[in-house]
Amino acid sequence: MNNKIYISQIPKLMDEWDWEKNNKIGLNPNKLLLYSNKKAWWKCKSNHEFAEVISKRTKGKPCPYCANKRVLIGFNDLPTLYPDLAKEWDYDKNTFIDINKTVRGSNKKVWWKCSICGHEWLTSVSARTIRGTGCPICAKTTSSIVRSKTILDKKGGLDIPLLLQEWDYEANGNLRPDQVTNGSNKYVYWKCSKCGYQWRAKILNRAIGRRGCPCCANAVVVPGVNDLATTHPELVKEWDYGKNINLTPQNVTHGTGKKVYWICPKGHSYQASVLHRSHGTNCPICNAGRQTSFAEQAFFFYIKKIYPDAINRYTDIFDKGMELDIYIPSIKAAIEYDGIFWHKNNRKREEKKYQICQKNGIKLIRIKEDGNMDCTGIADAIFHAANLDKKRVLNGLIINFIRELKSWSYDGAMLPVISVNVIRDEFEIRKYMSELKSGSLEELRPDLAREWCYEKNRDLLPSMFSLGSDQKVWWKCSTCGYIWQASIGHRVKGTGCSVCYRKNNKGKNHRGSKKIYQYSADGNFIKEWDCIADAGNVLKINRSNISMCAYHQRDKAGDYRWEFFYKEKLEPIIKTKKNLKGIWGKRIIQIDDNGNVVNEFISLNEAARQLNINSTSISKALHGHIKRAGGFYWHEKDINE
């Protein structure tokens, strides 16, 4: 029995059999099996001629042109099927593909160029032909227009009277306020109803953000309207044209915070912001005793009338470098005045000052011109105030302050009643201030006063500070002109210009000053170094780590041990069970002035933590660099003792 099936037995295939071409190559359908792998010619109902394997046709594979698997120019090529898309084909960028050989269902990404807006973008052919996507920019615009129209129909047009008044109808052309909403992101032109300034801004920012005219707000400079030369002509006379390169009074507004140079009528050159000058501040060199200093001494002037024992710049309870602005022994109260130059970096020092006051039973009150800073843990009471350069404000604060101060006194009813009038007493206060200057830096150390940098210190003057002040100020070397910052107390103690010091000590050990000795981890001596800086630079070890190791605050630095004093060999490092950092097999003994042992600690760090004393100070006392730390003597004791 013959079970073979030939293609001649399948009518559907024979309808598309190309007799002419197949006869030429000797193919007979009566001799070809249904699943033959021979390739034959076919002609579909649309008269498309194509070659295909017989077995694939048997399985149902159609005409490749009708199925859009192959391109036949004039039948299924893109220009024939989609002439509009052919116009947006980017021929310059699509050099890697021929539009005439691309089928409509291709997933290949090609470049397109919008025929309306000219936008160029990359997307697949099928995305445009099958999914119908178009230019993304035009789609957004269309969507925005539709959305805006919907919102406009729902909420109505621009309805704020001031904005309707300032709408620039001429510059905005055909666009009217009733065609936009209050929340529109569209940029339009406006014309200020006060100054006539024209600018461009979003409707949203004006209607909801409440933004006004930039000229009236001094955000832009308009010559002849809001420039400094127009609003404050008196300041133009003091403008330093030599130092303010490429900047003139016509280029800035009176409200800018930009610092510029000025020359006062007496010839002093200084730097100050335009805003401060327009608010009335003047030359700091000529202004001795004004602003912060005047306010501080006004407080002392009136407090002295009530408490005759009041002391200005009290230092008895402190080591060198600290003082209380005002101290009243009779009620054990102190006043600290933190003016506009008080800086947040002083906080640790002020916390320490408050702790010393607490130990001595002194209540501390602070008067602060900056109301934004955190004041917890630095005083028993805080008074915040601003604009104390205005006599009326200063007057009111002094009255309230004295009322509070009297409430701290048990004999408040017996205290004298005084009249506070800063304007009336200004001459007397200034005269009193001049008497106070007898103990100032200017009076006692004219050599340091000559190096005072008036330009950078602005309103601060050497006549305002005592020798023990911890205020950091700027100095200008009288020899080389170098400018640096240092506290007044440090300068009084002998610190000076670092540039001149290095120059005069060239070739000597001036970096880090102390010699440092390097040891192996086992304690064997390796090398002597001139200073920590030299050792750190050569060995590439952090200098702070070397210093901490030498002060016994850590075991090693860079796998070495370090000492400030030479020893032939170091003892091995002994760690406790807790493995506390910095323990070298020693106990730390605290001793009072009478030689009695007060306490014993398992480590230097533990002593510092419990007593709230700087660990470096204790270490210095242990090694003889200073006598005491925290008011006590210190001694090391071996664990085995």
C-alpha cells in the first residue's frame, strides 16, 4: 500500500504553483512529496512571485510580501503605504538603512524629524506605523492645550485685580488674561504699576507665589530708578572706585549684601556691605565706641549706678584667656554681652565659662544680638535683642534687663531707682567709656595695637578689649604685611607672625617645635626626628596620630610607637581585659594641692571623661609640660605597684 502524498494532491498549494518557472528547473508536482526540502517557485493571488521550500509552504507559510516580511517596491514599502511618514524620515541620520527596503512592522529604531516643529527623535518603525505614535513635543503641546482648555473652562481665567492691571497687553500680543488660569506655567510680560519696569515671569509665580516687581524688590538694577547713585547719592562720594574694579554705584542697589570698598572723608579705606551703609553704618575706624561697644558699656553704666561694686572685665576665677564682661559680687551675678561678632565656634569656650561660673556659685546672664543661635547650656538666663544700634531699642532692653536683675536680689526693694535714657546720657556714657580705655589693649600694648587690622576687624577697635580677652580678631604684621587671625590673649602671651618666625628661624626646628622619638612596636629605638611634621611627611603618617601616640592617647601610629622624651627602650604595651584604648599598663592618680590622693583611674581617658577635663591637659601634666590640669596634680602608677 502506497501512503506517500504528493503536492499535486493538495489543491491549495497547486493554486499558487508557478508552472512556468518550475518547469524550467524540472520540478514536477506529481513527483514531489508533501514535506520535500526542495525550493520551488510560487505565485500568490496578488501575483507576487517568490521562491520557498515546499515543506514550509505545506506548514502554512504565506507570501512574504503579503505578510510584510519582505519589501516589494510599489506594494508594501514605507513610501507607498505611509507617504506622510516618508516625509518625516530623517535621511541625514538614517544612513544605515534604506526606507525603500523597510517593512511597516519592523522593530528597528530609526530617526525621525517632525514636519511641524522640526524636533528629531529616535523610535521604531512599528511604533509609528502600527501604534501610531508621533512627535513627542507636539504631543505634549497638544495635550497641554487640551488640558489648559479643560482647566480654563472649569476654573476661569486670570482674576487677580493687580495682575490684570500689570498685564502688558502690548508685549503679550494676542494672549489675553481670560485665556490663562492663575496656575498657568506660561511666561508672559508684566509692567509694574508703581515704577513702570517691564519683565517676564510665570503667571503661577505671580498669582500663587505672590512675586512682585523685581525692580521694586531690588532684585535687578534699573539705572535712574533703584541704583545706589539714584537712591543714596551721599554714599557715592565715599565709593572707592580704585578698589571696586568694574563695579560702580550705578551697578548695584541699596539693598544688596555685596561687600565693597569705601573711603571715608578722613581717608580711611574699609570694606562694608552696601546694605549696611544704606542703613546708616559708617567708617569703623572713625566710629570708635559705637554699635556693639556702646551698647555693652551702656549696660555697665546703668548697672554700676544700682550696684556700685560691679566690675568690668572680671578675670579672678579664670586662668589666662577668659573674662566676664560684667560681674556683680554682691549678688554673685555675671553678664556676658555677645554682640554681632559672636561666632558659633566660641560655643565650647562659652560652655566651659558657664561651668566655671556654676562651680563658683555665679549666675550667668547672656545678652545676644543674634536670636537664631542655640543657647542651651551656656547661661542661667538669655536676653535676645536685635538692632541695638538704635537707641530706642537699646533703651527698652536695658530697662527690662534691670527689672529682671533686681528680681535676683534679696534686697531688691532697697536698691536705688534710676532713670534710663540712653539718648540723654550718651555723652556721659561715651566719656565713661574713654575712662575705661585706660586698661585696654590700645593703652597697655601699643605695639600690638599697631598690628591691628582695621580693614578686616571692621567695627572692632583695640580700645574695646582688655589684655585677657579671648576674642579672635585679625592682625597685620608690621614687618611683612601678612594678615592672620588670632585671639587677643594669645597675642599678649607672645604669639606673632608665623611668616616672620619661619623666615627668622630658617633651618631650625620651627615646625611642631618638639623633637619626637620613633620606636618599633616592641619598644626598640629607631630614630630621632626634629618635629612631628618631619616624621609625618617622610613616613606618610597622620601627624595627629603621632601626637596622640606621644601623649599616650593611642598605642601606635603607622605601626610605630612615639615619645617626646628619649628612652633606650619602651616598656611593652599592657592591655586590660576591657582593651581600653590608650592604656600603657599605668594607673592615673589625681592629687590635690596638699599632696593627698583624690582618686585613681584605670586610664587617662577615663579620668578625662569622669572629671570633664581635656585629656591632652592631663597628659601634659603627667609629662611635666604644665604643672596642673583641672586644678589638680597628676601622677602615673604602674599596675603592679
